[in-house]
Amino acid sequence: MSDAPLHSHLQPWLAARPARLACMPFLRPEDSDAACALAALEQAVLGVLADVREPQVADAKLRWWVEEMAAVPAGTARHPLTQVLARHAVAGRMETALWKHPGEAALAVVAAATPVDDAAQWAQALAVCAPWAALEAAWWRSPGVDSDEAAQAAALAWLVGDLLRLPQRCREQRLPLPMQRLARHALARDDLAADTPARRAAVREQCAALAAHAAGIHQGNAALPLLRGFDLRLDVRALRQVARHADPLPALAHRHGDPGPFALLAAWQAARSSRAGAGRVLPART
């Protein structure tokens, strides 16, 4: 990551999960900028859904990202993250639609309502995240990469991130907890801002539901790109640890951001797993 403008735009991505630094030794020097830029770009675009409260503003920002990402194959991108990607020859060989779909999928849920149940929430998350997995698979041109499992891993990460912002999201149209879960625990929107026994129970239930999804992904045999596999391993571990915790939300925040020594093990495991299907993002040496 020698590019100074790129480095500054990677900081929000690294700050969201500092343990990602453990992955850097496992990335090829010639591929590390692109791998990190792709991941940071995903966070920047999906971050509009999480951080921008006004739907009209979010819509405008996402439309700008659609236009910006569509410019990558032509080499006319302007943002430091997309410029780094545009400099790689593979970008010019990819269809423009692949670059447009992630932003378009995010646009589709700007004004979406809170999903009714777990199944609807998972389907919504997959619809938002699958285009990122497809873009990633096309970038690395690795037939061993399972884009379906990558989409599930991305969806899990997005829903975990949404849950971590629960107190701040309580007045938004799309809530991090499905409507059935809110009803089961007799929670109204305003109740989500305060730490109560009912909110704790609902968060524990949400963590358990996400952990069930995570178990199915984590036990699959398909290879995932290194950074995707690393985040998945940390999410799986964090969800399992807090599903029965007395105060699950701060516990999830702590384990999500600071996995301790497990980060190095997770990076090594993700590197070894991804070598089978995404060898371009790994060093040739063992």
C-alpha cells in the first residue's frame, strides 16, 4: 500500500476492523493495493446506507458511486479507490455492468422498509451484497472462488455491521432487527436506543440467527478471497461468543473490533483456504 492517496482512503476500512492488518503479510505486494481497494470500496458504498440518514442524500451519493464505478473499465475514474483499480489491466476487461450493479443494488434498498422476518432480512442482504461477490470473483478470475458463498459472507458482514449500529439506527426506516423480532420482544423504535432487558434479549436472538447463517457458510468447502474469508472467520467467532452473553451488543462490538491473537490465526487460515481458489491474492511462498 505505497500509494499515499490510497492509504488515506483505506483508513476508514482499517479503522472499522484494525485486525485486518494481520492479513497484509499474506497478500502479494503486487495485488495488495487492489485487494484492499476493493474491500474499502465496498465499505464506502455500503456505508452510505448505514451512515446517511436522509434518503434523498443517500440516493444522490449512491448514484454518484454508480457513475464512478462504471468509469473504472474505461480508466476514467476519479476517486482514489477506483483509480487504483482502474490502473490494473483486468479492470478494462471486465463488463461495465459488473461495476454498476453494486451501487444499483444499494440504491434499491435506500427507501426499503424493515424486513418482516429473518428470511426476508437475509434475502435483502444477499440482494445488496451479491453484486460485490460477483465483482470480486470476476476481478480475481479464479474459478475456485464460490461467489454464492462469498455473497453470503458479505451479507453476514453487512448485517453484523447494521446490528452494531442499532442504537443509532432506531429512527431509520430500515431497522437492523426484523419486525417479527421486535414484536416478539414488544419493542418499539424508540426502545432500541436504550439498553433494556428486552433489547438485550432481541439482540441475543439476532446474534443466534446470524450465527446459524454463519455456520452454514463457514462449514462450506468453497474458497473465498483472503480478506473476505478473514472477515467471515472473525464474524463467526464473535457471533458464537455473544449469542448467550448477558449484554450482547457491547460484547459484539468488542469482539468484532478486537479479536486478539485469533486475528493472526484467522488470517493464516483464510490465506491457506483461499490459495485453492484465489491464488492471485496470495504469496507464492508457503
